[in-house]
Amino acid sequence: MNPNTLIDLACGMPKAELHVHIEGTLEPELAFALARRNGQTLPYADEAALKAAYDFDSLQSFLDLYYACADVLRTADDFRDLMLAYLERAAADNVIHTEIFFDPQTHTARGIPFLTVLDGLEAGLREGKARWGISGRLILCFLRHLSEEEAFATLAEAEPYIDRIDGFGLDSSEKGNPPSKFERVFARCRALGKPVVAHAGEEGPPAYISEALDLLGSARIDHGVRALEDAAVVARLVREGVPLTVCPLSNIRLCVFEEMNQHTLGKLLADGAKVTLNSDDPAYFGGYLNDNLRAVQSAFNFDAATWYRLARNSFEASFATEAEKAGWIARLDAYFRAAGHPLG
Ligand code: HPA
Ligand code: ZN
């Protein structure tokens, strides 16, 4: 099959996205529109000047800008508009289910009530479902550069609305903030009956992946791309079928790898790891999910069976019900059959 046909096949696949930060979907145009609406001024002359600042050399250099831009998010309508803008783009990439991270501490620290954030994001999810049929869930992330005590305070704020939260995660500055710091917080999250995930092995060492599994009970590993530095960690991920939510363009833009052809995702897949592809912070990293697929295909030239496996992994690794997963996988199978690739 020629590569053009294969990338069209991949872009057209129904799929799930399991690693996207809603604050990371804030496009410069929307940032300026919200700033105007809220009577704020951004420390950049215009959208082009803001975009020019997207020149990162590490996770921290990105996070500094990401937290600064989030300051334009003030009202429930701001969060709703942000969610809708993301869902429209995701739906255009044939994402039919998405599990979305949000960082309440970024907002509550600025005096925005937790409920304003949650109400706005949920309103966006409801409207997105009605407009594009896309299904979405919310994963509350704790900022790991903050303390355990602050994470517990955020969890206490979230608990009255626990039925509206689908899981918990851990993000922000990885180096020096190991999963062990949040062992007790995550024990409480699990006691509330929620699945948990953690960023690990993005900039941090493979030992953080082991900690996320052993100490936090992480059901997936967000990134995990440094696993290959420890063969025992890779063997465990494969043996236990732990999903990895890999974000290729993010890893290039944050200098985890120099070039896409040096990315470990090909080797992880070949070793049998349950890799999924995701966009992470698409407004900042050069593209949404299908942009990631195009960049991966240019470097790896995957065959139809590999694309099928990646899409199937995205559904299997989701926190949806078994019935939802079965329905989506049947759609995926039908899509491949219709394209002349009966892979299901
Ligand atoms: N890593 C850690 N924290 C984050 C990221 C990321 O890629 N994106 C948003 N917060
Ligand atoms: Zn992330």
C-alpha cells in the first residue's frame, strides 16, 4: 500500500485520545479573545508574538508559558469555549472518545472556584457530545511540583463532585517530584473508586514508571518513553499490558528526542508494549492527534496492521465501559473492512 493511502487510512480511523491537557489546547487566537473578553492584557503584543515564544528546550520551559497563558481562563464560559474548541478539532480527526486532563490547582490558586472550572468543562463536554457525537471524560490532575498537602486540599474540594470526575492523574514538573510524593493522595483516590494515571518516564527516569505502578496503582503510564533505558521495566510493561499514552510531537518539541526517527515508540511497539498515540498539549506542540499520526508515519512508515493495533489500543486502554469499548472496536473493525483490511 502506498504511504499516502496508509496515512489517510490512519487519519480516518475512529480512535480515542487518552492524553490531552485541556489547558494545553488553548490556541493563541482563543487566548487573545478571552483576554479581551475578560479585560486583561497578555504580555505579548499579538498572536504571532505569543507563537514565537513556543520555543521550548525542556518540559519546564513549556510549563512556565502554559501556566502563564492559563490566566486568561476566568469564567465557566471560558472553560466551556476552550473545551468546545478542542472537541471540534478532535472530532475532525475522527476522535470518538477522549479522556481529558484538567489542572484545577492552576485555577484555584488564582481564585477561580473549583466548581467554575468543572461546570464550564462539563458544559463543553455536553455540547460537544450533542454537536459531534464525541464522548468525553474528565481526569483531574494534581500538580506534582506542589505539595502533598496541597494535593489533599484539592482532593477535598473535588470530593463533593466525585461523581463528575472519571479519574485522577499526576502532571507538571517531573524531575525531582517522584510518584512516591503522592502515594497517600493516590491511595485516597483509589479508595474513592476512581482509576488513576501518572505522567512518568517523560523526562524522569524509568524508576519513576515502576513507582507509578507500585506506589500509585497507575492504570496507564502517561508518556513512559524512557522505559527503554531499563529492559526490566519494558519487560514488565509488556507482561502486564500496561498502556502507554505516548505523545510524539510533544516529545520532539520538549527535546526528549531530537528527531522523530529517534523516538522510542517504534521499538516499544515492536517489543509488544501497549502504545497509544496522543497530542498532549496540541496548541503548543504543533498539532492535534492526526498531526501526530502524520509525523509518526513520516518517520516509521507503519503498515495497516500497526495502525489498527494503535487505534484498538486506544479503546482498550480507555476508562469507558466494556460495552462502549466493544461498540467502538466494532466500528473500527468495520472501518478497516470497508477499507479492504479485514483486521479485527
Ligand atoms: N508533562 C507534564 N506535565 C504537563 C504536560 C506534560 O507533557 N503537559 C501539561 N502538563
Ligand atoms: Zn501530558
